[in-house]
Amino acid sequence: MNMNLAGSVTVLPTLTTISALILTLSAMQAHAVDQQQDNQNKRPNFHLIVADDMGYSDPKKDGFENNTAEPIHLAQQDMPPQEIENIEKFDDIKKAARRDRVEKTAKKDATGNDPRVFSNKWMPYYRATELENGVKQQDLTAFGTFRFNDRVGMFYEVPLAQYRDLSDVPGVPEGTDAIGMGDIDIKFLWRPKSTDWTFGEGGNKSGSLLLGTDFVLPTATDDALAGNALLFAPIVGLVWDMPAHAFVAMLNLYYVDVYKEDNAPDTSRFVGRWFYMQPLSKPGPWYGGLYLMPEFQPIYDFETKDYSSWLGLEFGKMFAPGRIGYIKPGWGLDKSEQLDRDVTLEVGFRWFF
């Protein structure tokens, strides 16, 4: 009787240990199965999968190198309607930011040289010129711009007084000269909104296409001061930003005569006006507001098959906001015609309204 009791006492701990072990293994197996099912059913918690500059997740960094469409679809299912609307508007916001960058760049025209900017300006100048054939010219011109809106403007040049000294022209009697008013030049420029663009890191630079027309009106009071013809030219130009707050402007014009007198020559001429404007110092101190603007003019006459070019070097200073003075010497480079410029000197003032 005692032996049987002792055997029962010995067996009980053994059964208890085995039962506990079985229960432990069963629990571990169930936990492993549940974990596997959770891994299979787990979704990534993407609330917004958009560009990195918005500060959200990149699907490739979360294990979706092979198929990013699925996590994006799942993310949209999990997102509130407001966040879905934000994603749909994201591209429009970026485009609007680019347009705003172009407008801000155009409005920072402190020197009055950027043809993208249409504002009311008064810019009279005096210019002395010596031509290849020996003619000496002196011109006092009322030059200015009139703004219709942010994208359309008019440029006008009215030669108020012109003087021509023909004494050094071969075959012309000494003392021959002419004085009076010259031909009026009127340009219209348009900056289409659809052709503005941005470039550079983060789109921090901008560019624009310019389209327009130029009319040269035969208003001179003396034949020696004019071409005796009504000229028309379409204008196509490009302007874009450069480093250090500079810009490049390339205006291209093709002149033809719409009306002319019998003694006037036919006109078929290309004229380029290519600028590079580089600020040299920031506005503020006495030495501030300086800038340098070289201008290159290639010219090709389709009637005479002659090519010529001219280079001007404008050096200016902003004395106060909207008050700029400048001096601009120039030299003829390729002089194939007698009427090509040999040397020029221009002094002017720009006043913003």
C-alpha cells in the first residue's frame, strides 16, 4: 500500500512537467502562425506618397522596389479625402510656384535693361557716331517705354534733334551738313505666359520668349537724316537668367520696307541685339548699384549680301531707386558698307515712373 502511494507521488511531477511543456510549445506555434499571417496582411502606412520635397516617404526605401503602384493604391485607400485632394493639387501648386518665380525675377529689374519688364520709363540719351564713310552724327533722342500690362509694352524712340556733318565724305563740298528731326521708331513686345519657363536647381532661374513688331516711320525733316521709307520688322527674342543675378537677352529683328520713295533703296536686313547684363555691386553704398552690359549687334543685308557687326559696352550706376545713369562706348567690328558705324559714344539716363 505504501509502495503504490510512493509510485503515484513519483509519477505526478513527471506528468505535470510534460503537460506544461506541451502547452508551451502549442502557444509558441500559435504565436508563430499569427505573426506570419500578420506579416502577409500588413500594409505600409503611407499617408502621402509624393515628391521628396514634400517630406513624405519614398516607396523604394520601404521595400517596394519592384512595384510602387500597389503601395500608392493602398495608400490612397487609407487616406482621408482631404489628403487625396492635396495630392491631386500638388502639380498645380508646383506649376504656380514656377510662374510666380518668373514674375518675381522679371520685376527685379533694377537697371531698366530687362526687356521682360514692361513699366513706364523715361530714358533720354545723347549719341555721337562716326560712320565708315566719314559722316559725323550727333543725336538727341527721347527714348521710353509705356506699359499696357505685365506682359505687353511699347518702346518708342523719337529723335528730337539730329545733326549730320558731311564735310569729310569724299566728293561732298566742305561745310555740307543737315539738322532736324529723324525717323521715329516704335516697338511692341509681348511676353506670352505659356512660354515662360524655369530651370536650375529647384527651378530658381527663369526664362521667357518675347514676340513683337517694330515700325520705323519716315518722319525725318531732311533727306540726309532718314531712309525715306516705312520699315517693318517682326521681333523674336529670348531672355533667361544667369548666375550672380545676371541675364542674357537676344532680340532678333528682320526689316523690310512696306513703303518707300523711288530714290530709297530696297530693305531686307537682319539685325540682332544681344545683351549680357551683369550687376557688379549691390545697391546701397556710394559704390553700389554698378552694372556692366555688353551688347553685340550682328547685321546682315540680304540686298547687298554684306555682313557687319558692332560691339557696345555699357557701364552704369543706380544713383537711387529708379534713377540710373550710364555711358556706352561702341566699335564697329566688321565694316563692309560705307554706312557702317566706326565708333560711337552714348550717354543716357533712365527714370522709372
